[in-house]
Amino acid sequence: MVGRAFTAAAIALLVSVLLAVLAGVGVTKRAAAARAYEYEYGHRVTICHQTGHGQHTITVDEHALDAHLAHGDTIGACPDD
């Protein structure tokens, strides 16, 4: 009986470790994709962009932020999006 309990505990531990490793691989891939995006496109900022027909949420390069703020855009997503 002790042997079965030990085997069950060992299998549960192995499955837990395997799931943790697989979850870590997914996180690593997402982090690498984010770094690649940042390298290619620079730092992006989410803004609520005002147009003549309303507003919508966009992301812009951080270097374009001041120009957008100057004509009434605001930092962050639009409330209706």
C-alpha cells in the first residue's frame, strides 16, 4: 500500500513539474516576441486618438506622443473601446 501511495505522489510531482516547464516555455516565447516587437518598432504608447468622426484607440511610437497630445489625444485606451 505504501508503494502505491509513493508511486502516485511521484507521478503527481512529475506531472506538476512537466506542466510548469511547459507553461514556462509559453511565457518565454511571448517574452521573446515582445522583445522582438520592441526592437523592430520601438517603444509604443496606447492613446485615445481624436478624429473628426470620433475617437479610437491606437498605439504610436513614443517619439510621436507629444504631437498627438498637442492636438487633443490622451494617453490610454478610449473609454468606449
